[in-house]
Amino acid sequence: MKAARGERVGTVPFGFRLDADGVHLVADETEQEAIVYIRALRTEGLSLRAIVARLRAEGRTARHGSWHLRSVQNVLAA
């Protein structure tokens, strides 16, 4: 029920942040752009490791620092 109302259930998924009310999720533009970029790189045929290398080389960071293979896998699986 909470998820259907746009409320947080568990951890905040990548691409969203908790609203100021502490209950609802709102899109995080920076993370949404990262999702689009990662998916585009994958569509171009880059391997997961190549995507991680590109993100790091460009100085792009994930929510908690540097991008890792598992982080990219999670973005693509969502």
C-alpha cells in the first residue's frame, strides 16, 4: 500500500530521494540522468566493467562515492 502511494518502503531506491516530509519519494534529477546514461552506454554495447571504467574516468560518482560493478548491475536491473 505505501509503495502505491509513492511512500518509502525500505531503503530509498537509486534515482529517488526522500522528500522533505520524510515519507514520500521524489525523483533525484542527477541520479535519473545517471540511470539514462548507464542504460545508453549498455545499449551501445559496453560491458559492465567498461561502463564502470567510463563513469570513473569521467569523474561521475554514485550516491556513496565511486561506481562499482554491482552498482551498475543494480541500475540496469531496475
